[in-house]
Amino acid sequence: SFIDAEVIVVDPTAGLPRREDLEGYQRLLNLLMQARVDFLIGDTDVLQAGKIEKNPAGTAEFKIRDLSVKLVILPPMQVVEEELAAWLDDFQAAGGAVLRLDAAFDAEEAKSRILEVARPHLALTVVSGDEKWLYTVTRKKGGRRLWLLLNTGREPLEVMIQSARPLAEVALEEDALPMLRREGAGYRRTLAGFESVMLEELDESETSPQGLRDTPEAMAAQQGPAAARAQSLPPPHVVPIRVRGPMRIVPQNLNLLRLNRWEMTLIGPGGETLEKAPTRAMPIANQLAETGLRIAPKVQEFFGLSPRLWLPRLGVRYTATFASKYEGEVQLVVEPGSLAGDWQIVINGEHRIEPGHLAPTPAHVRGSLGVDITPWIREGTNEIVVELSTDRPDGGLVNPLYLAGNFGVRLDPPTLIPPVEWGSFDDWEENGLPYYAGVVEYTGECFIEPEELANLKSGALLVGEIDFGIPFDDACEVALNGGPWRPVLWSPRRIALDREELRPGSNLIQIRVYTTLIRAFEGQRFDIPSHSYREIG
């Protein structure tokens, strides 16, 4: 299959684009996606590899492989290669459409000119929601097309679809629930925030690719048993399942306190303190640059050549503090390569840890090394000191160190506390899990409006749509009233259910959330409303 594009956008790289040209190029690509016009990106070699042919309408098309291109767009750039300029002139002289844009092009005018030549392959009307968030791409194989529709926004979109041929929704995962429904001469589909939908164009003979007739039952038979039920029965009855109230919290992995606030002290040859400054874990050359701590470089002289500067062997002390109100086991965890140089770690001024004391641990990531420091942790303030010497610019305290255990964590000041057993869903900081990586299981109540179940038509497929009550993007699985675990990995969070699995009003729900390593590795969290990473705390 191939992208069924009638538009080629010239890659501007060879045209020495300026910053404003590249910004204009990005605006052009966004414009084409929002206009739902399929396009490909090509260069002079691609254009020269095809041929220009007249069509019956008297205009010209560019033919290459299975593509028939009606429009070539030249984005903003400083220089147009001679070969490219000549090809564009030939194409235009033959009756082909060429659109040349500068960096300050007017988007609406450009869109209007594009749609005069190339049209979307699928007639879509957004009847509810902001249509700029709806992107599509068309693929073609033989005489049949596939469309992928993507809602790139957070709010739902309701879309009416007109097609000259029958359409069927293709399940994107096993037992997915097709929600495409006929309405009059067309189709209607609601796309939840960030939802993807694939549609397939069937033959005029109403025969599917596998030779099945275009009946609801036959269309669904290609897509699995859940889809078959959905297509052969009345439209699914979607029941909101609202997660509310405090939940019991059970982390499935050890919790972490990420140690990345250090006081860096340069030590003189006699053990004296030279200078100190706060720093983070990173190669010592970066630490020196960031802190401004002064060193005397090592100078190596050569006969007849300029002297060379080297990093002298530095004695460095890194000090971090944390408080503890926790009486359980605590490990100190080190990722391999985190301490580059000759080193030892001192806990509370008297307990020494050397490289040979570290052993493999299942805490944190695979390959991590750890040591039990439970006997050395005291209530109140604790101090961890890394004493290290190195003459390598990439040496020093390169990565954060970690404390691991079944504790909770408070941030300011960093404090180990007893684990938080009850809290709000997905509230990592309040639940004592700001740096946690792994699986967390929540158990609590969800609510179903009684009339939602009372209005369920006989024989209709029941679909539960999980409403977490907050912006939530992590992969998870859920179990209702002690039933089986079902994956709900992304929006929309829908699952097929039997009527007997739900009760009107309060229901028991269990949720397993599968996290990424961004909190542990980078000390950052993903902020959903701004769609950006932010520092924890």
C-alpha cells in the first residue's frame, strides 16, 4: 500500500532555508494536515525520476510509481537549484499546478489555492468540536483505500462521513469495539480525545477483502467476536463509569527517593576545603562550568608546540541530606557508571561504602547495584557524602543516587515517611510517590448512574467508558467488582461488559497504572494540560 497523495512538497533542505523559511515550511505542513490533503515530501531527484503526462482535462500530472501528482508546492527557501527550477517550469508549462510560497505566506489563501487542485479523498464534516485537530491520511492498495483518522486534540470530535462506497471500521486492536454507525446516506463517528480510527473502503459489489458480503454481521466477522456483536446488534450503549473518592494505593515496585541536590566541595592536596557550591549529578566538567568553581589546570609543555591544558586530579566531596520518619528497610542504589573515579560513600559520618560492597539489586532499573543501609539510617536528618577523585572531564558524580524501599517520600525537605495507604487517584506527590517508576494498583469506588443501566435496551452491547475525573494519559488496566483485568491503554478508555458485571450506583474498581521512568531518571513529570515536561516539585 502507499499514501494516496496528489500533492508533493519539495524538501527545502537543499535550498539553504533560513529560520523563518523553516517556520514557514512547518506552517505549510500543518496547513496540509488540517486541510486533510494527503501529501508526500520529495526532492529534485524524485521529481526527475518520474514523468509528466497530460490528462484528458488538458492539465498535467506528475507520474511516479503508483502516484498521480496534481500539485507541487515549493516551500520557502533562499536558493532554488537550477535543475529544480527547470523541472518546475517544465511542469507548469505542460499545464501542471505549481504553488510557490514565501516565508510570510497567507495560510487561508494558500489553503484555498491548494483545494482548487487537490481535494481530500474522504468527505468529512466536523459537526461538534474544533475541526483543526482532525488529521487524516489515506493509503491505497489496488482499487481500495484505507483512512486513518486521528483526533490530535483532547476534546471529542463528532464527525459525519460521506463516501461513494461502503465503509467499515477496522479494529486497531483485538476485541476493539467498532463505533462507526450509518446515518442517512453517510456515517457518523465520535472520536474521543487523541483517538485513532481506521476506516476501510469496500468494493461497490459490497464484498469485503476476504470475500464477505457487506452486511453488519459479515463486516464485523473480520474484526473479532466483540466487533461482531457490536455490528450485528443495535448501537452500543455507552455507560460512563466515574472514578471518585479516595483509593487504596499499593505500589508493585520499591519506591525511590532521587538524590540529585548535592553540595560540591573541592578538596585541596592536604584535605583542606577550597570552594563549595550546589550542583546536580553530571560530568565534572559540566559541574565546574555550572558552579564556577575555580581550578588550576594542568599544563603540559612541548618543544616547538603550544602548551596543552589538562584537568588536574581533583578531590571532590558531594554531600546530600535527607530526613527520615521511616523505620523499614532502605537500600542505597547506584546505576552502573554513576560514580566515575576513585570513590567511597560515607553515611552519617561513620559508615563507609566502597565499590566492593555493592551487589546486584532488583530495585530501580536492570543492572542497578545496591547496599542495605537500614542500620545506619537515623530518625531526623541524615547525610550521604561521596568522596571522589578524578582527572577525567567526564568523571565525578555523573548520575543521581537513589534510596529504595517501601516508604513514602515528601519533597521539601526530602523525607522518607511511612507509605501512604490512601489517597487520590494519580496524585503522585501527595501519595508519596514523586519519583516512582513501575506499576501502582489503586482500589476504590466508581459510580454508575442508575438510569444508565435502566435505559439499556435488550440485546444491546454494553460499553463502559472510564472517566478518571482528571486528565490522565498513562497506560492502565481495570477490573470491576472483582472481575477480570481488562487493558485500557489509551483514549478512549472503553471496555465491553456484560450487564451482570455492573451495579447501579457504587461499584468496586481496581486500576493498575503502568508508569514510565521519566520521574526516576530525570526528576520530571509530564504535564498534560501544557503537553510538556516539568520539574517535580
